[in-house]
Amino acid sequence: MQPIQLFDLASRQAEWLSIRQEVVAGNIANANTPHYKAKDITPFSAVLNSTSMTMARTNPAHLSGNSLNTGINVDVENAKLNNEIGVQESGNTVALAQELAKSGEIKRQADLSNGLVSSFHRMMLMTVKR
């Protein structure tokens, strides 16, 4: 039986969200550190583009097999400069309001993903019980 790709995709997103939350938390923790440059990670769309999802084949004459990659490729890079605050006197580029907004976005995305996976899991259990 082939693994269900929705669960693998949700796992990848959860891992990406975890890494992004760690980076955002680091930015918030270093908001008063002189010359600290705010960081962010590559968007999840880049992870999706590097993930090839194809249909599983049951016959060699059918479409090519499932070639879902394992692991995600995420780069931590300097965040774009916030034009509202610019570079502060201390040389710091962290905008707390922006970092808190990112944190809220991460929570919203995690809640949505968890809700979808839970619904899909319940649907699968209902089909097995019949």
C-alpha cells in the first residue's frame, strides 16, 4: 500500500513551520542585540516546488511511479529590510510588530493544517469501519 501523500505533505509543512517559528523566535529574542540582522527562511512554496507528487502506478505500462522526496530543503537568510523601521541606531533590523505578525501567521497555518489532517484522518477511519 502506498503512503498517503497528504500526511507526508502535512508533515513537511509542520517541519517548515517549526523551523520558521524557531527563526522568528530568535529574531524576537535578539530585538535589542546591537547589529543583529533579522532572518527568515525560504517560503513553503519553494518546498512544494522541490516536492514532486505523482500518481502511484499499478502497472509498469501506466504513469511513472511515486517519486516523493524525503526531507525538506530550507535556507535561513537575512530578511528583507522593513522600510518602516529601517536600520535602527544600534544597527538592528528586527521589527517586533512584523515578527509578532509572522508568529501569528505560523500559528494560523499550523491550526489549519492540523484541522485538515484531523478531518482526513476521521474520514479514513469512517471508511475502514464500514
